[in-house]
Amino acid sequence: MDSREYDVVVIGGGIIGLSTAMHLKEDKYPNWRVAVVEKDEELATHQTGHNSGVIHSGIYYRPDSQKARFCVAGVKSLLRFCDENEIEYERCGKVIIAIDESELGRLESLHERGTANGVEGLEMIGPERLKEIEPHVAGIRALWAPGTGIIDYRKVALTYANRFQQAGGDVFTGAAVRRIVRSQGSLVLETETGDLRAKHVINCAGLYADRVAQMMGEGRDVRIIPFRGEYYTLRPERHHLVSGLIYPVPDPRFPFLGVHYTRNIHGQVEAGPNAVLALKREGYRKQDINPAEAMGTFTFPGFWKMSMKHWKTGLGEIYRSYNKRVFVRDLQRLIPEVQAEDLAPGGSGVRAQAVSRDGAILDDFHILRGREAVHVLNAPSPGATSSLAIGEHIVELAAEAFGDA
Ligand SMILES: Cc1cc2nc3c(=O)[nH]c(=O)nc-3n(C[C@H](O)[C@H](O)[C@H](O)COP(=O)(O)OP(=O)(O)OC[C@H]3O[C@@H](n4cnc5c(N)ncnc54)[C@H](O)[C@@H]3O)c2cc1C
């Protein structure tokens, strides 16, 4: 084989692509030539490097969904992996808080879901116990998830990359895949740093996964709609207001969890993220616009169908994004003592959320198996928590599709 010829090329060096590559090389196909191609100069700088850093326990997701299965299994594998590879994490626990009576039914449903999903240690608690765990919160009842934790997912992803390379895999950075053509029985991936040949492709391109699938004529029924999540950071003098992770009861119509407080593994306390339509796929700032990408969103029929259903929430998110007062008011529902001057603008992340042609926001992970490719078309939260389980699943799909040759 020529030095740029591979059995499998994984497109995208985020946590999912790197987990998949590691599983391929370490477990399934040690003798295959496998490469990861990443468009940026560094690995894991997009969703993997811009998230809340929470190790979710698996409460929110519909029983039998891939999110439920991969999250619950993924946590176990992730913690084992971190112990073996000396990656720091902390199981600080999380409370989901009902502020008033109207939220009690939904909180109870979350308890039932989490229990059905096999999440260990879940407990419904009253206000006294809640005050022991989080002394500064409001709330009449809460769901306590002691196993939920915090971690640096970029560190995890870079460790997957190291293990992959140690097993003999190649990583190309600064190599955006621009076009994929079929030639002489294989796929030619045209990248910024030259062509690569592959028998098979695994598409883990995150915010661009739909584009990459389209390069192979697949996945036309969904579009990635980018939703920016903006954070504030709590001033260090006010860190004592948050012991662990403090969440509201979410709106069940959306896959987003509502603005919450997160103590991260580096010791900062963040508040957010909201969920605002982004006009650029990697648009981390409000003013970021990419006209071609925005047009891509606006010309997709599913976007308008989704907007018709959820326009009120969407406008509310935009309004809150530009009005700190409104953001603070929502945060004060959870911790009344928090004041606007306690919060400074923080970072942001952009979620790759797939929407179908009929306007449905895809609730579950969506991984499509083609003949010569596997496409990961929807892997939002809890994708990082689930990364090892998703990687294993992709490798199983790949083995079914690609066989041994
Ligand atoms: C605001 C926010 C908060 C979140 N919080 C959590 C959380 O607390 N816990 C949790 O479990 N999950 C969380 N998530 C979800 C989690 O971050 C994602 O599920 C996970 O990072 C997805 O990883 P990925 O590898 O699919 O995507 P990415 O990390 O985005 O990686 C995709 C990679 O593909 C590359 N790429 C794209 N196009 C090309 C191309 N043409 N050629 C080559 N390379 C290409 C990109 O540069 C990128 O590096 C959050 C996400 C966001 C945005």
C-alpha cells in the first residue's frame, strides 16, 4: 500500500472520531491501516473543546433510546478509561430542582426515566436535604444524582488520539476534506494537504457531518442546524454559591437542558448555556455570520417547519442572549442571591443539532450505515459522556458494512 492509502479514514478529530479510531485500531482491526483527518491544526477544538464538561448519568433520555443506552454504558467505560489513563475527574453530584408545584410532575417523570435507564443512586429529596447539598438554592423538591461528574473532555479526546497513534494509527491535521470521489474501486479524499485513498470512510465531522455525508451522496434528509450556547462565569468571590451542578427541570419539547450552573474541573463556575440559532457553524460570537452557511440553514425546508413549531422559544432565546437581565432572572430562579454584577461574559460552544426535512429536532443520536461509509449525523449532548460507547457501536456498524476487507 502507498503511504497515503488506508483501509479506513475517519473524518473529524473530535471526541467521537478519536474514540472510534482508537477502538478500530486497538480492538477490531489492529492490522488495518487507519487514519484520522482533521481540518484544524489542532484536534478536538470544536464541540469537544467547547462544552460544559459534565459527565451525564443518563437521566433525561427516553428509555431504549441510544442516548440512554450509550450514556449509561459510556459513563462506566469513561470512568474506567480515566482511572487507567490518569485523567482527572470528579463525581460532584447534581441536583435538578423543581422551583414550584407546576414542575413536580415533570421532575417525577425524570426520576422514573432515570431509574428505568439504570442510573444508580437517584433520590428524590425535600428542601432540607437540598439545602445540605446546595445551601444557596431555592426549590421545593429536587432529584439528586450523586454519580454525575465533571471532566475536561478535550483531555480525554487527546488521550484517545495518543492511544490510537501508539497502536499505529496516523493523524493528519490541517487537512480539511473538500471532496470525496470514487476512483478505481476506492474513495479519494481530496484534502487541503493532498489526497488520501480509503476503502472506507467514517464520518465524524460534527458541525459539518451533513456536508461530508453529502460529498458521498448520502444523508440528504437531515441538516445540521448550529445552536450556539453562551455562558457567563461567576466571579471567584461568589463561587461558594455553587457546590456542584445545579439544573432546572427542562422543557421536555427540546433536547437542551435549560441554563444551569456548572462547577468545572478547572475550578471555575459557569452559568449557561442558552441555545441560540447560530448564523455560522463555528460561530462562537454573536456577530459571526457566514452568508453561505446561513443560506444553507434558511433554504432547508425542515428549518422553517421547526421554526413554525418553536418560534416563540427561539425568539425568547435570542432576546435572553442580548439581555443579561433576562439571563440573570432565569439564573436567580435557581439561586436567588446571584446578581448581575456577579456574572462576567464567558465562553460559548456551538451544538451540531440535526433537524429532519419535516422539521423534527432529532432527539436521539443518528448514525447512518452506508455501504462504504458510516456517518455520525447527530451526536449532541451527552455525546462526550457516551464517546466510548458510541465509538464501539460505530465499529460494530463498520464491521457489518465493511467486513474484513
Ligand atoms: C455548548 C455545549 C455543551 C455541551 N455539554 C456537554 C456535556 O456537558 N456533556 C456531554 O457529554 N456532552 C456535552 N456536549 C456535547 C458534546 O460536546 C458533543 O456530543 C461531542 O463533543 C461531539 O463530538 P464530535 O467528535 O462528534 O464533534 P466535534 O468535537 O465537533 O468534532 C468534529 C471534528 O470534525 C472536524 N471536521 C469538520 N469538518 C471536517 C472536514 N471537512 N474535514 C476534516 N475535519 C472536519 C472539526 O474540525 C472537528 O474537530 C455539549 C456540546 C456543546 C456544544
